[in-house]
Amino acid sequence: MESTYRVDYLCKDNIIVECKAVDTLMPIHRSQLFNYMRLLKKSCGVLVNFTPRKALVERYFYDDETMSVYTVDGIVIK
């Protein structure tokens, strides 16, 4: 089975926005965003889940030099 993956939105040529509508964000949803950030070398990623009453928004940053993804608090993800 062949799959095609596409970034939901690319804003200002630097911010990847990945939209979901799931009960709970899972690690695979974050991994998808992180992979896009690494492959496209984009420094900012936003994961939005529209299913809760209020939209849940998570922001991440990618450092191309260390090839690491960070939370807004500076915690290294991978």
C-alpha cells in the first residue's frame, strides 16, 4: 500500500501547521510534525487539535545545527 504525506499548511515559508481532529494527540501525531520539520528544515511547527472544546495548540522549534526539536520551554524532544 502506497502512502502520500503532505504538510497541512506552510506559513510564511517557515512555519509548518499540522491540523488534527482526534480525541487525544498521540506520539505519532507529534512524530509526523517533527519529521516534516526535519525534512523541510523549517524552524517552527504548530500542532493543532480541533476536537476538544477549545482547540489544543502545541508549538515546537527545530534547530538545524543540532537536528533537534524543542518545546517552547526549551526541552529537547528528539
